[in-house]
Amino acid sequence: NWKLTNYIDHQIQAIKEKVGDKKVILGLSGGVDSSVASVLIHKAIGDQLTCIFVDTGLMRLNEGDLIMEAYGKHFDINIIRVDAQERFLSKLKGVSDPEKKRKIIGHEFIEVFDEESAKIENASFLAQGTIYPDVIESQSIKGPSATIKSHHNVGGLPEDMKLELLEPLRELFKDEVRKVGVELGISPDLVYRHPFPGPGLGIRILGEVDAEKVEILQKADAIFIEELHKNDLYNSVSQAFVVLLPVKSVGVMGDERTYEYTCVVRSADTIDFMTATWSKLPYEVLEKVSNRIINEVKGINRVAYDISSKPPATIEWE
Ligand code: XMP
């Protein structure tokens, strides 16, 4: 694609000129925007770029390893991985209100990020995966990644750290960012993943969050996503995931009575995420997902399918 390679070459040149021999920090979340930004900037300035990846411990199964493999190993990008699950979980202890959980996660994210970036000496630039819709719609601030954008944009960086912003994707729409990502050699599987909310599993575990529930939900969610891929359905739905309810119900397994959690399988079809319908997934696929979750995930003995549209329901459960 001539136009695309032209754009990329032009941006690489512009980044080189702007940065010179200075150092750049980037908050890598594994989402499309920050990932594409990191690969693009790395192409331009190599090891002058350091990415900070805050693993909240509220991400999908093996997500942290996947990010390190896909960007650290494959592209040889300098990534500092911060395993911060304990910090996040201790802050979330006893909290069940969804908005409070969002605030805590967003706040903690910034704390960890600031601590880590302060350790990087002589950094001059803060790179961000800001895209065009973020620029025109800077009000729609939802998750940690967006929060960090606003936070740093309003000059909330550590006092002694005066970083200039580097935002090479500012002119692009999401679909263009994806194309740039593929052109740069990022696996299409990564670039075309469903959106994942900043607060992650923190808002997909209803009510109080703890390590055990995170583990249960990660396993159940991974099974659902795997089955969608196997049945060639992943790319035909807009967003799919599993939600863990703080509800236990009675079941039977062999001769034993069980008393375990209930999870909800959610899949939404939408164009703009403002309105959505539930995906009419084939019964056989739902049956397989349910059987596998109940058989393979200790702690869940009942699976429900969400058949609510947005509005009045939302796509997420919190
Ligand atoms: P709802 O649940 O409002 O979700 O129908 C619409 C889209 O927004 C995502 N979402 C979030 N993304 N931080 C994020 O970064 C959040 O707090 C958040 N809440 C919802 C949701 O996954 C869906 O794609």
C-alpha cells in the first residue's frame, strides 16, 4: 500500500527529527494505539525508546507474556514490565462500587506509571498513542490509558519531569492505525482484537475483586475466546468476553453437590459501541463453551448467556 508506506516513512522521519538523540518514554498497554505507536517510534529511534508496561493483574489470561513476546521479543523493543497485581488488588480490597473501582484502578495506574517513569533518567519525551478521535473528543475519558492521556496532557507529570509530548498517530482514525500496525509487521490477530476496557477484569468481576476471582475469570474468558476463534466467529462479533458474578448456585458433579460461582458469557454486535445487540451465536457453540467452562474451570458450575441489547443494558456489566 503506497499511501500507507509513504505515511509511515514520513512519520519515521518526523520522529527522528523531533527526538534527535533524546530519550522517549511510552506507556504500553497492549491496546492497538499504544502498541502501534511503540512499534512506529521504535522503527524511528530504536533503543532511545523505553516502554513501560503496567501489568495491573486485571488483564486477560497470559496477556502480560503475550505483550512481552509480541513487542519486546519480536520487535526488540525496550519494555519495562511492572507486575503490579498485588498493589491493585490491595487497593481494591473491600470495594464493590463500579465507579469507585474505576477510579482506584485509574489512579493506581498513574501512580505506578509515574514511579517507573521517574526512574528513567534524562527522558525528554512522553509518547502516547493518541489518535484523531481522542483529539476531537478529549472529553470521553474512560480507562487508565485514556486517563493517563488526560493526566499528562494537563501537566500532571511528576513535578521535576518536564516531558514533551510525542503523538505520531494524532491524525489517524482507528482503522488507519490498524492498517499502519499491520504494515509495520504487527500480527493482524493482535491489531484486530476486540476492544478491552482499561479497568480490565476489575469491572468484569462484579462486586469485590480478589486474586482467586481473577484467576477463575481469566480461564473462563480464555475458553470462550478460544471457541470463537475455532468456530471462525471471533471476527464477526464486535466484543466478546465473560463476566463473573458474585453469585453462587447449587449444582451437581458426579455424586457431589457443588456450590460455585455463576459466570455470564457476553457477545455484542455493534458499529459504534453506542448501541449494540447481543450476538446470535449458534447453540452448538454456546453449548461447547458452557460445557468446557464448567468442566475446566474450578469454581464455576453455571454459565448464562446475556441476551440484552444496549440500550437499555450496557455492553459491560459494570
Ligand atoms: P458500555 O459498557 O458502556 O461499553 O456499553 C461501551 C464500550 O466501552 C468500553 N468501556 C470502557 N473502556 N474504560 C475503557 O477503557 C472503561 O472504564 C470502560 N467501560 C466500558 C466497553 O468495553 C465497550 O467497548
